[in-house]
Amino acid sequence: MQELFSLMRELFSLIQELFSLIQELFLELVEAHTARHAARLDQTVDAARVELLHASAVDITHLDHGREVPNVIKRNLGEQAAPFGGDEDTTKQS
């Protein structure tokens, strides 16, 4: 009977060791899976970021067609506008 209890204790000890090893393996698998998932997620986000940047680019070359330099005469309009208090040139007061 004593021998049976001794064998049962050994069996229980082996079962505990087995569960401990299973826990360690499970944690290693979870960590490896998490690392792979994070790497795939980073790759996907980087690829999507490039696609979004490309899709959000605005083509403004069509706005340049037909644009001409305005035909404006260069003048000093300050000489023609009199100040409020008199008729001196505005360029002389500033």
C-alpha cells in the first residue's frame, strides 16, 4: 500500500511538471504568434499608408493650363492718391 502511495506521488509530480511544461510552451506560442501578428500588422499599415498617400495626391497641373500673366501696368499708385488731410504725395509722408 505504501508503494502504491509512493507511485501515486511520483505520478502526481510528473503530471505537475507536464502541466508546467505545457504552460511554458503555450506562453511561447502566444508570444511568437503575437510577434508575427504585429509584424504583419506593421507591413499592412505601411502598405496602406503608401496607398493612402498616393490616393490623396491632388493633381493640379490642369489648373496651370490657360493661366496667363495679367496685363498690369507697373505704377506707383501712391503718387496719385492724396492723403486725407492734404494733397501731398503719400510716398513723401511715409
